[in-house]
Amino acid sequence: MPFQQAPVRLLAATGAVGFTPPDPARSFDAALEMSPDAIVADAGSADIGPLFLGADVAYNDLEWERLDLERLLDGAQRLDVPLVIGSCGGTGTDRAVDSYAEMVAEIGRRRGVAYPCALIYSEQSADWLKGRLRDGAATSEITPLLPPLSAEEVDASDHLVGVMGAQPILAALERGARVVLAGRACDDALFAATAMWAGAKPGPAYLAGKLLENASLVAEPFVLRESVVADIEDDGVVLEPMLAIQRCTRSSVAAQLMYERGTPFEQSGPGGVLDLRGLEIEELDDRRVALRGPVYRETAPAIKVEGAGKVGYRSLSIAGCRDPKMVAALDPVLAEVRERVGASGAEVAISVFGRDAVMGPLEPVKVTGHEVAVVVETVAPTQEQANTAALLSKRMLFSARYPGQKQSGGSIASTIDEYLEAGPTYRWTVNHVVDVPDLEAPFRTELRELGTPA
Amino acid sequence: MARLAELAKEISSKNAGAFSITFDIVFDDPETYGRVKDAKVITAESVAAAYGMPVDDVLAVIAFDQGNAFKVAVRRTRPSGSVGETDVFGAQQYAPLLDFEVP
């Protein structure tokens, strides 16, 4: 089927900005040779737990982030194409956007370049969200897996972010931004917005977004953080991985279409749903795949809001068990630890690595290793209380008595620390979809030149 | 009889949001996919039994014909990142699926 217009070519550079140190000049340079219309990178907004949002701390090593930003900026500058980066810092908080902006400015100063940037902030106030709640915009029908949102949970949140769709990003590009640093955003929206800005239709644009959001994970063998190029056409998308050892196949793209979603057939996002029931997948050659037939339907405007709130302070103790009799007697020993430490006012969670730590209650294999590691986590209102509770756990394990005991030197093997102070700990307070009147209004965009011209 | 691990190209688990985990089982060709689909090996009941969870905790079992793949979504026992979390991403929860028997 001939295309109606020239395809839009996107370079997906990575699905995880700053996640690891960048490998020098691998697939990214090959991708630049393909003359893409734009470069897009997602900053690894995969569900990383509530800690980083609640504490608003960096998820990655800052130097790795800076190195990634540098190569992305250099590539975009060389080709004179826009660069779009989203969910800055992983959590997309305002501080994380500013952190990326500072790095971009510093790179700009060194390069003698002033990048025309758009910073799109996504944090929300408790008042705004409670207002939406009063308007009946966050009912349990919208987010069925969770209890309904409450004002108390909003107030218990230390940070709240709205997850933006394509709309604010598209607007920023239309206003002339050449580097977009977006706060918390739907992974696919970064790519979809950029594709639509370049002229693609929504169906293929959102399909491209879903396929590209983790860059090289759409291809096989499994490699993180390498580049993929997509041609977005009138009725679909053609993908090609840029790392020589990788190829896209039916199964590799199928795996990506299913990745981190409840179903491969429908992808809901702010303002619309991508229907893939009629999708056709064709392997064009030994490394390129074409996907055709996406349908995009607009829906009532709504965004997901994420929030995390502090629950206290956390401490850990790690103990090794090697005596077969101690290992066999763990359950009553741990029950006593839980009871006594719990009575002291701390919350306690115990995981036994080598038995069932990884799968917990879902573990069907009832075999225990010849050695295990007992990891005790305590949570309490103050760090001192959490530490004391962890220390108590450790001492109880050390002095544990069990049937068949032959030793008197200590019932566990200890590492150097009696306990490890883990700092404040958080829980999800908000993880709800919220109706909004307008998909751009919750997000604040600033246009700024970052760097200095030579 | 063959084990699912011998027949599948990929068997993965990962969170879909903070409250559910999904298992992705991908095959290399439509024949092997069809064999597993026709034998009704992957069902809400078989998954619930393998994991010792109530069948209502299996939220969806989806046959993705175009991709020669299955997706299963289950409720997480607790939200990701809760105290005592040992698998924040839900990336290591698929082991019981490896041993599913396929006629």
C-alpha cells in the first residue's frame, strides 16, 4: 500500500536515560546516520516504587545522566532536530526537571550553544487534587483496582505528579522548543507527541510510542539502552534496531506491545485509547518489522496522578543461617522476633532469601537451601526507633535457641553492621485516574534558553 | 509432554502499574503457540493453582494471536515498594510458569 505522505522518522535513543553509564558510540551513531526527524528518550519511568517520588531523590547516578544528556544533545545539535526527554529523573518531579535543565545549561555553556528549551512541570498541589475529588472526578469506577481516592490520602502525600500525555509536549514543540524536558509523562506520549508534531496521524504515532518507549527492548536479543529507528507511515510503523547484533521479529515486537500493560489490545492514555485489535504484524526482512492497522479513539480527558507519602523510618538487619537445625527451626524463631519487635511499636517485615524471599506467599517450591539469609526490615516513627527495633531483631536471632542446638557461639552469621539505617520510607498514597477539563492545564510549561551562545 | 520453558521463546514477569503483575509468554511460531492455546494450558485456574492464589486474583488471561503470545495479569499481594518488598519491578515472579506441562 503506497504511503500518502513521507514517513516521519524517529530515533528512540533509550528507554532509560541515566540508568547505566553510556557505552561509547554504539548504536546511537548508526541511528544518527539515518537522518531522523527527531530524537526521543524516556528517562526510565518504570514503576520504581514510592521511595523516589516520596523523598524526591535522584533515582540514577547524576554523572550517568549528564553523560547521556550530553550525547543526546550533541546528536540533536549535529542533525538540527528536536530532542524530547520525558519523566526526567525517573519520577518527573519539578526538582528532577530542574536538575536536567541545569545539566543541559552546563553542557550548553561548554559547547557555546544556547538550546531553546521547554521545561514542562508535572507536580500537583494537594488543593488541586482535593478540588478534583470534590468534583467527583476520581471515583472508584475509574480506577477499579484500588480503594477510592480520599482527601486524607491526598494530605498524606509528600509529592504528587500528574502523568502528562502528548498534549503539553506537542504544544511545546509547536511553540518552537528544540529541547523538551518533560516531568512525569506517559512513556509512549513522548514519542507520539513528537511524531504528531512532525505530521504523523495519531494511530500510528501512539503505536510508535508504545513500540519505542523502551528503545532496544523491542528487538532481540535483550540489550538495554540502544537505539531504534522507526518510520511512521500513514497506516503503521516500520521498526529497525540500530545495534548490529539486534533484530526486530514478530515475537520481539509482540513482547514489547505487552510490556508492563494489562493487555496488548488496548492502550489507554490521556484523552484517548489506542485500539490494536486489528493489528497486522509483518516481518519485512531479517531485522525489520512493519505493524499496520492501529486505530486511535478520543476519550474523555483524564490523567493518572501518582503520589507517595512518608510512613516512617526504616532500618535493616541481615543475618546468615547455616546450621541445618536453625534453618529448620526458622518459623518459630521468626514468629518470636515479629511478636517482640512488633510489641515495641515498630512494623517489622522478614524475608528469608534461599527459601521464599523473592516470591513470598506465592512460592510453590517448599525447599530451603543449605544456607539462608534472613533480612529483617523495621519501620518506626523515628530513625532511632527503627534502628533499635532492627538491633533487637539481630540480637534475638543471634541468641535464638532451637531444637538440636550444638553451638554456643551464636546462632547466626553476622556481617559488619548490626543494622543498616535506611532512612525515610514511603508508600503509594495516590495512584488514581482523575478526570480533568483540559489535558494541558495541569502542566506548567516554561520556555527558556539554556546554555550560552559562543 | 513438554515443559513450557522448552516451548516458549520468552517467559517474563513485570509490574503493570504498582498493583498488578503480568506474565508474558511469547512463542517463536504460530504452530507452537497454537499447540499451547488449543491444549488450554494457560488459564485462570491453572495460574491460580500454580501460584496458590484465589482464582479471582487472576485479572486477565489474554491470547494475543498476532503476536503468538499470551498475557496473564494477576493482582500483586501488596503494592510495589511496600515494606518488606523483595521484587520492586515484579521481574522474578514467573518461575512456576516454566514447569507448566504441554501435551
